[in-house]
Amino acid sequence: MLTLLFDGIAYGMVLFILSAGLSVTLGLMNFINLAHGAFAMAGGYVTVVAMNRYGVPFLAALPLAFLITAAVGLLLERTLYVRFYGRSHLDQVLFSIGLVFMAIAAVDYAMGSSQQLITLPAWLQGRVDVFGVAVGLYRSFIIAVCGVVVVVLQLILTRTRFGSRLRAAVDDQRVARGLGINVNLIFAATFAAGSGLAGLGGALGTEILGLDPTFPLKFMIYFLIVVTVGGTATITGPFLAALLLGIADVAGKYYVPEFGAFVIYTLMIVVLVLRPHGLFARAR
């Protein structure tokens, strides 16, 4: 039971780090970016290529995945996404889903359609027994990394000048510009950071979730569920929602394998019926 709980927490942490960037762009920038999974896939493939072709150590490949994906996100934001900030949500959905299929086709052409694998360092392989609970070393590493990311994101958004300016830019761009806030720079930096977080999540999740060109479509619904159930008002909402959904998904697939795949969707429907704005959304 405790082993399942630990694995569920680790899985939930992966879901959060993959969804954190989407919670920023959707919740704070009010942009529906369904291509978020493509950035996660990009981070995974950067890690695979860096480790398997160039012998880059795993710990060095993680920041590399973040930086390269953030740079790609910044380039796309300045050239394409910025043109859709004022457009309708339908336009944003159609545009971003088009990018998803373009990314899938490009990766399938360049890397092939087979599953990609990486070899973790020896110190991250296997399990250890802690008070009778089999604890996976790599899952412990993921929990530690994601815990640091949660704290850093929350501090940046709530305790820094950048976070205040971002919230002001989202609430009223015209007033923010009148106060001297460079809204374009704020949005570009935020989108780049969100893309980088997706890339980091893709790098961390390659070993657990697998990686192939269909990754953005397979996990798109999971990203949306985490953000929707958690609410878009804060970072802690999606974080707690990811933990809840990760534990529910792992437990459901173990105890009721014939219905396990439906547990997470059932939980989502119940939450949204009772709390339409998300489980942890602020009262309106």
C-alpha cells in the first residue's frame, strides 16, 4: 500500500512538472496552448540525443533540455504566439493543435516512430527498502526535483517584482503599460519559462512515461486535467491536483485494472461537477 502511495506521488510529480508550464500560460496568460505537450516531447528528445549520441551525463542533460526548450518556446512566442494573444480561444486552440501535428510529423521524420530509451546513472537505478517500503531511487529523485520546482515557482510568482508585474499585465495590459511595465517582455519570459518547464518534465518523464512522436497527443488530456482540476489561480492548485490524480491513477490501475484507466476521468468529472472552477480555485 505504501509503495503504491509512493509511486503515485512520484507519478503525480511528473504530471505536475509537465503541466506547470501550461498552468502558467493558461492560468496567468489566459492562452490555451494545446501544443504544450510538444515542448515536453522536445525536452525528452533533447535528453535522448544528448545522452545516447553525445554521451552527455543525465544530470547535465536536464538543464540542457530546459534551456533548449525554453529557447524554442521564446522563438515561437515572438514569431507566432504573440499574434494570437488577442484572438479568440477557438483560434488559439486551432493554432496550437496545428503545431502539435506539425511537431509529431517532424519528429517522426527526424527520429523515427520507435520508442526512445535512456540509461539512467547507476545511482538512480533500483529500489531501496525504507522502513519496509520499497522506494524507487529514480522516483525519489523526481520527487525531490519537483518539490524544489514547486517552491521556486511559488516564490517567484508571489514574492518577486516579476510575479507582481506578470499578474498586473494579465489583469489589464493597458494599465500595466501605462505604469511602465514591458508587457511583451514579461509575456515572452513567462512563455519561455513555461516551455522550459515542459521540456524539463519531458526529460524527467522519459523513463517513466516513455517517449515517441505521439507523446503530445497521448498526454495532452492529462495536462488539461491537472490544470482544470487544480484551478488556474495558483501554482499550488495544479500541484495538489497532480498528486491527487497521480495517486488515484496508480491505485486504480492496481486495484481495479479492468477499470483503472477510467478512474482519473471519473475523478475529473466529479470534481468539475462539484467545483466548476477547479478543486483549489479561489472563490469568485
